[in-house]
Amino acid sequence: MIDLHSHVLPGIDDGPDSIEGSLALARAAADAGTRTLVATPHVSSRYPNDADTIELLVGELGARLEEEGIALEILPGAEIAITRVSEIEPSEMHRYGLGGGPWLLVEPPFTTVVAGLDAIVGDLLRRGHLVLLAHPERCPAFRRDPRMLEALVDDGVLTSITAGSLVGRFGSEVRGFAVAMLEADMVHNVASDAHDHRGRRPSIADELQAAGAETLREWLTEQVPAAILTGGEIPPRPSVELGGTRSRRWPWGRR
Ligand SMILES: [Fe+2]
């Protein structure tokens, strides 16, 4: 699997404090079936990381993984807070792309109102970037106004939900919304958003299985992320049955 969202780099955000912690997370990812892990440290007002630092740490961690014999490829990326977008020089923005490609992982705020989000995303799209939304299911504003999320998806934005959301790690409301999104073809990727090797660990397959979405695993965790990393065409979602107990249908908008 390809995991597009992780906080595996040491000492630069709320991920591991040390390289040992990064190695433990990487080992757990490899054990869970991940072959490529994109390092997406926060780029936010709290963690104002820059592309130089990210590239340097990805290089260092990659070298350590090789020394330790851990079969995991680490690629650079970033999780850019929507509120931080305007502070990154437009000419530098491409350096934050997932795996060096054209897709930016953009994090909506955890607030009930997100004034200006569509304008900021629209501006990125006009400038030639592609936008993958990080865990929109955890954003109260989208849960309150799902049509706002639909409008973004209609504009070509893709969504990456957190595997743990599907099994209630962030509460039943987030779980219900994540499942409804999945049913309504509003989910294009499932990632771990791992922060360590125990609590918020780098696991995806178990959660998909538990949520009855095993039939979409290859598309969600191999085909779509591979296209995102290379900037290739996103393959259409296979028409497969989802298993498990559905908690809620998508009752909004056109879907
Ligand atoms: Fe994250």
C-alpha cells in the first residue's frame, strides 16, 4: 500500500520526538503492509516547517531505513493548513507536493465555520496545483454543510480520509460521516495520518476491513495514490459492493 499521510519525521511536529520513534513508526508501517510512506509534517502557524527541512529529514530517515533494513520507501510531502497557504511563496508551493508531484495535501480547520476555504482552494487550482483534502470528515464545517464539500469535489478536489475515522477513533459522528462519504463516492484515498507506532499508528488495511470496504482497498490505497504521486490520471472507482453495516446514507445534495 501507499500511505499518503503520516507524521513520521522526527522533532518537527506532533509526530515522533526522535529518529528512534520515526524508525518504530516506519517499522510498524512496513509490518502493516505499507511499501511507500509519504512524510507529511504539519505546515501551520504552530509548526511553520519549510520544504528545505522536510527534504533534509526525509533524506536522513531514508538513509536510516536502508541501514536498518526496513523495506519502506519514504517520500517528501506536507500537510498544509489552509490558514498557512497564503504565507507560502507561490513560487515555493510546488516544493510541498506529495512525493514531489502536483498534488498538495491541504488541511481544513477543525472549526464549525471555514470562511474563505473555497476561495483559497480555488486560487490554488487556478495556479495549477491539485488539491487533496486531509480528513474532511473531521472538519465540523463540512459535517454541518456537506454541500460545501460536494462543491469542492465537483471542482476536482479529492479527499483523503483517515483510516481510524472509519472505525470510530474520532467518535461516532465522524465515523458516520466518513462512511456516508465512502458510500457516496466522495472518498478517493484512505491514509493512516500516523503520529507514532502505538496510539495513532500507521494502519489502514485493518480499518478498511472492519468498515466493510476491503473491496475498495486496492483502489483507495494503491491505484489512486500511485496516480497522485506521479500526477497521472486518477483511475475510475471500481463498481464493487461495500460490506458491513451502513450507519448513514448521504442525504445531501445530488449524490
Ligand atoms: Fe496529519
